[in-house]
Amino acid sequence: MKLLKDRILNDGKSLAGGILKVDNFINHQMDPVLMKSIAVEFVRRFADLPINKIITIEASGIAPAIMLGYLLELPVVFVKKAKPKTMGDMYVSEVHSFTKNRTYDICVSKEFLSADDKVLFIDDFLANGNAAFGMLDLIQQSGAALLGMGFIIEKSFQEGGKRLRELSDIRIESLARIKSLEVDKVSFEED
Ligand code: G4P
Ligand code: NA
Ligand code: NA
């Protein structure tokens, strides 16, 4: 997606350790006009799938997910990163983030994810993919069908994309695929 790649080149910052800082338009300050264009592109790429619900993980997945849910007029569920005391029956999975070097539980109420659902998972980044694998686990526990996974940015030099694509034939779409990140230099895959 050219608009997104250009924005990454203009406003993203490549940090040491293979981290791309995009807190000027995605992770802290957000650009709703860009986010709408991102959602339109997800609609285009997933339009043929019989999705009934969008699912994401708090916090940074919520913005693209709700834009997409708005366009498709579908409910959006965000998985939580801490077990709320007030939540009744829920599915829980453990995620270890290499990027942030911490382990946390993700959870979703059984009320909002069930075997009747055909879901599309949306998130901001695909890195090593542990968050996505935790999500797969929750979806499997619920019996819902996962029809697709959409990421704004995939760092294809990390293993997440490869691991997910090997695991299943679920459709995975990343709007900007980053081949390499050197300090002050971002290179994209050819697609
Ligand atoms: P991991 O297995 O390598 O930890 O990667 P995963 O894909 O699970 O991502 C872990 C967290 O790190 C996610 O955010 C993800 O968005 C973020 N992340 C990974 N690589 C980058 C990067 O290069 N730049 C930025 N800005 N974020 C990156 P999270 O912990 O879920 O936080 P939130 O922002 O969604 O609240
Ligand atoms: Na995220
Ligand atoms: Na993030």
C-alpha cells in the first residue's frame, strides 16, 4: 500500500534492534484519515470472505479494527491484556512478547466469541507473531473460525509471518512488508 509505505518513510523512525517507531501516526498520535485508508485497503483484500466479526488486541489494534468494523458494519471485539475482575466466563491464553520481553495473559469473554463466529483478526504489527499465536489459541478454544489475518506493518525479517503462513492456509495480508530496518533506513519487500 503505497500511501502507507510513503508515510512510514516520511514519519517512521528506524531504531536500533529492528524496531520501527510509528508513534506519530499509529501507536501514540493517530492519523484517522490514514487509518481510514488502511481500513479501505483491508476491505478490498478481504471482501470475499463471509466474516461476521472483527477481532483485535488492545491497544494499538483497536483503531484499525474499529475503522474496518465501521466500514463493514460488523462488531469489533478487542481481546484484553489483563483479566478484568468483573468478567465472567472467558478464554485465556499466555503470550510471551520477545519485543517487549514480558509475558502476559490475553483474554476474551465467552459472551463475545463462540463457535458461531467467522472472524477476521486485525493488528498493527506482525513481528515474531506471538500475539497472533495467542490469538489463534483463543479462537481455537472458542470454536470460532478464523478466516483471515490483517496487519498494518509486517517485519518480514522476523519470523512471525513465516510461522503463521507455514501453520495454515489462512489468508494473511500485510499492508507494508518491511524487509530490513537499519538505523535511519527502511527497506520494503517488492510486493
Ligand atoms: P513479538 O512476538 O516479537 O513480541 O511480536 P508481536 O508480534 O507479538 O508484538 C509484540 C508487541 O510489540 C505488539 O505490541 C507489537 O505491536 C509491538 N511491536 C513489534 N515490533 C514492533 C516495532 O517494530 N515497532 C512498534 N512500534 N511496535 C512493535 P503490543 O505489546 O501488543 O502493544 P500495543 O501497542 O498494541 O499496546
Ligand atoms: Na499491537
Ligand atoms: Na504496538
